[in-house]
Amino acid sequence: MAYAVIFTSHKRADDGYGETSDRMLELAQQQPGFIAFESARGADGLGITVSYWQDLESIRAWKANAEHRVAQARGKSDWYSDYKVRVAKIEYEYGFDVTR
């Protein structure tokens, strides 16, 4: 069983955002329990980022990571006009890949 952290946001500024976003992905990938990451942002500024984790403890540890906490604060003060975080338990998944 895995969990998804779904982060939706509206971005209002770019100053330093890309570098911090890249660093957060690099850092998250080093955290115990990290599985995968997907992200998209529309022309209107709406972004959806989904990170996948093995368990709730891994999610809590990531939320509490010191460098991540600095980025969270900067998100509130500089980058986002609003955001929501949702944590969901993944019951099952399936897919299709034409290349296989």
C-alpha cells in the first residue's frame, strides 16, 4: 500500500522558484519512503504535484525536513497565492503504456 500527497497551488511569482523546486525534488528522492513524483503547471498558474510515499511516517518526516520547511515558508510568503495539500491512500492502480 502506498500514499499520495497531492499539492495543488496557484503560483503568483517566480523569483527563485525553479531552483527551489528542483532542489526539493532532489531532496525528496533521498528521503526514506519516497516512491515517485509527478508534476504539471498550466498557463493560468495552477500547478498539481503528486508525490508518492510508502507510509504516513515517511510523509510526516518529509513535511518536517528542515530544508523543506524553509521552502514551505517561502511558498507562503513569495510564490503561492493559495495552495492545498491532500494525503490519499492508494488502494490500487492500473495503466496503459503503448510502448510496452
